[in-house]
Amino acid sequence: MENPNVATSLNTQLYTSQGQYANAEPLYKRSLVIKEKVLGPDHPDVAVTLNGLAELYRMQGAANVRLLNVILFT
């Protein structure tokens, strides 16, 4: 069984703060999948992860904001 604590412990913020966006993105996505599956899509922890992913895309530029919209709304 997947554990939301594992999802929380992924080093997303470390990679993001170091500018290692390519390393952070798959971890955010993995965390999001785990949290949605275990906690449900409306859980506040899912929103926190989505916010972190959105911030990662914002830091990379507007092109990824469009990508985030595709991910969230399709």
C-alpha cells in the first residue's frame, strides 16, 4: 500500500530550492498520485502538493503554467 508519509518525505522542496527543477517535477507528480489515491482528491494535503507543483512551474516560466492547466483540467 502506498503511504502518504512517503509522498510527503520526497525531496521536492530541496530540489526546487536548488533550482533542480527537472529532478523536482517527477517527485511532485509521484507525491500527487500517491496522495490522491490514498487521501482522495479533495484532501488538503493534495492541495498543498498541487500548490508546490504550481510554484515549481511558475519558477520555470509561463510556458509551464499552461502545462499545469492541462494536467489539472484534463
